[in-house]
Amino acid sequence: MMDEKDLKEYEDNIKLVSRLKKSNKYNYLEGKQITDEESGSRVYDFNGSRLPSVTTVLSATKNQQFLQKWKAKVGEAEAERIKNLSSKRGTSMHKFLESHIQGVGYDDLTGIGQAAKPMAQKIIEVGLTPVSEYYGSEVMLHYPGLYAGSTDLVCLHNDMESIVDFKQSNRPKKEEWIEDYYLQIAAYAMAHDYVYKSQIKQGVIMICTPDLYYQEFKIQGAELKQYKHKFLKRLNMYNELKFDEKERTKPMKAEDFTK
């Protein structure tokens, strides 16, 4: 006979493997995620075309002032420790969520895994309740010739075709802190609409902290369109930075010294 603790764990595991309804409305193309040897950044290969990732574009063009102040405050070593812990916990949480969506059994008995598991359950119980069906999980998307990336979920959320991204956070977020999350969603929506002739109406960001505080942020309509334009500006900035970098590192020819 199971005791109360075992029963709760059993019920939690059942929740984690309950499959969402899958729709085959979109036939997703497969790309390949690789690390560019020259820059060390993540790129996606679609049919031989190498495209920068959305996260690489945003990381290269964001204002680093807040991050630098935070590192100065806590120290480089502590900042690196927090960053690595958050990254591992986020990866584990995503794995729990991906397994739930696809109806695949999964568990992670490490300390990080056991911290991430209830966070995933919180998102499942609150965030995924309005999802009636999904089209793809961990979907690689690309805008030909421009950029690529992977989104956590493409689904029907409150009867609207939506891009969903899952995030873990060490503390609750204020909306003014998450502009890059909105830009990421907008980039994925733009790529999905272009390649699959869809009409993504909404972006949903689902965030959970280790103490199980859940937050949800949405963008729709004119606001979503505005963030698409903002992302394209950041993409232009990224391309200009890469061009300038290539110009600086371009080997000089003999005639350059005679000018």
C-alpha cells in the first residue's frame, strides 16, 4: 500500500505523461543545429544555408549594462555559478515539459531534476490548461536567408494559434525586463507565418521560479506586429556588427600598405 508521499509522487508522474492532443496541420522541416567554428556561436543549417539563431542575434545586440552591474555586484565566480545552475535547471524543466507534451515517460532523479520537476508541473497545471491541441514541440523554425531558432511549443491556446516559450527564473519578472522574450516570440511567429503560411495570433511566455511562482505574459495583435519590426531592427544591427567584424579581421593586401 502506498503512503501519502508515494501517492503524491505517483499522481505527479501521471500528470507529467498525460499526452496533449496532437494535430498534424503543419509538416515541419528539419534543420540542423551546429556551432559555427569561426565565431563559436549557434547557427542552424537548413538545406546548406547557415543562419544565425534568434538567441545569438539578441545576445549580440542587447544592452549589457545591467548584466555587467550584476556581475560586479555578486562577483564573476558567483555570477557564473548562478548562470550554470539556472541553465541546468531550465534544461531539465524543458525536458519534463517536452516529455509531458509528447506523452513520453521521463524522470530526472538528480537534485537539479527534482527542483525542476515541480516547476514543470506548475506550468502544466496552470499554463497548459488552455491548450486544446498542439502542432509541434521543440520546433525548429527558420526565415529563409535571415535567421532560425527553436521554439518550445506551437499550439492552439484559447482557440488562437500561438507560439509558446517556457522560461525558468530565479525571481519573478517585471514586464519591462522581458523585452527580449517578446522579440524572440515575434521572430518565431514571423518565421512560422512565412514558411507555413500560417497566421500566428499570439505569443505566450510561461515562467516559473524555483519556489513555484508562476507568471504568464502574452502579446497579440498590434503589439505582436510591433515586436516583429523591433526584431528586424535588431537583426539589421547584428548584420552590421558582423560586417564590421569581418572588415576588421580581413587580411590586408600589399597594395593597402601603399595607399
